[in-house]
Amino acid sequence: MGKKKTPEEIYKFYVSNLRTIDVAIKRIVLTLRDAISRDDKKTIDVFVRLYAFLLGAWIECRLKKLLFEEIGFDDNERKKIIAIESQLSQWKEVIKLAFYKHYVPAKNPPESEAKLDHQTLKNLLPKSEAKHFQELMDLLDDEIDPVMRVRNNLAHGQWAYPLNRRGDEIAQKEMDILQNENILSLQFKKRLVSHIADMIHDLVVSPPTFERDFDKHFKNIEETRRDLKNSSYDSYTQKMRDKYQRGKLRRNSQKQN
């Protein structure tokens, strides 16, 4: 067995992993655009699922990178977070620990950090921080959790029919998400989870930055949500196919000349 890696070395591993996932997502987007232009439905279906899968992988890798930041959590805190089973719960624990460390007055700690449940922490926080705490938790439930649930189904080979935990019935919520997913929705979701991850990163490593930029990040999230809601995939695909056909006609004309 080799020498145990330091947190600094592990951090560099996750930085590299995250960059590689970003490259993979960019390649998937290029392939999807080409398939949409040619109306290649089979390729579109496959690469939409690949994109959805990698978006979940990106979220997981972003969390691990955050855990090994030089300023943030110590070894015991990292172990506590990593020991939690679900990705969503790990993200929530990150937020809880960060708010507890940075914003709970030292003169008024709970009896035991182990008893630091959601409501207890909210009651201990100053009013503005309690509001931000709840807003971040809501963002995890609304934006991160659906992406991770679909990723888990895809990771278990459920590419046509997402199933429940028992594997004996269709998971209808995940089925609905997967059937309505497309290149535009996934790009907007990538932007959403990136903004959320940036907010949590600021909370963990630099509370002054978190406080300064919170409203800016939240505005970006609300704008992206509107774009996601109002975007028209049909219009997008028609533009891509029209552009492809014009290019095809131009190339054929050049060959004839």
C-alpha cells in the first residue's frame, strides 16, 4: 500500500476530475447539436442521458472538491460528511456545519453538535443568516435533488425506465424528468447547480464573500430559472435544422460550381 495522500493532493485530484467532466460535457453538447441538426433522434436520446448522468457526476465531484479546500473543513468534519449516505444529505451537512462554524454565537452553542438538526440551527442563527440558511436548503431540494435522483437511476442502468428503490415499479417523477430533458434544459440546469455550488463554496471558505455576493448569485439563479421555464426546445431545434439545411445546400452548390 502506498503512502496516504494528503488533503492537498486529494484536492488536486478532484480539481482535475472536475475539469475532465467539464470537457466531457462540452463534447456531449457538440454531439447533441450535430444530432439535432441532422434530426438523429437515437443519438439525441442517448446523449441527453449521458449529459444528465454527467451533470450528477459533476455535482458529486464539486462537493468532494469543496470538502478538500485548504480553508474549510478539518479531517474529522470531512469524515463526518463523507460517512453520510446520500449526496443530498452530504450537501445539507456541509451547509449546516458551515453556518454553525461561522454564524452561531460562541456564547450560545447547542448542548451537542450531534443534536444540531435543521430547526435547532435555524433558531440559533441571527435572523438574516437563518433566512439564507433556509434559502440554500430549499435550493438543494429544488435543484440538486432531482438531478441526483435521475443520475442514480442512470447509474443503475435504468436508461429507458427509471425504477423505484425496490426495482419493482416505475419511478414516475424521475421518468417525467427524463422524458422532458433536452440540451437546453440540461444547460440551464448546469448553470443553476454551478451558481448554487459557488454560493456554498463562498459560505465554506469565505463568509464575507458569501454575504457580499449572495444576492448576486440568487439573482442569477432566478434569471436562469426563468430561462429554463421560458425556453422553447422546438424553436431551438428548428433553427438548428434550418441552419444545417442551408449549409447543406450551400455545400452542394459549391460542388456543382
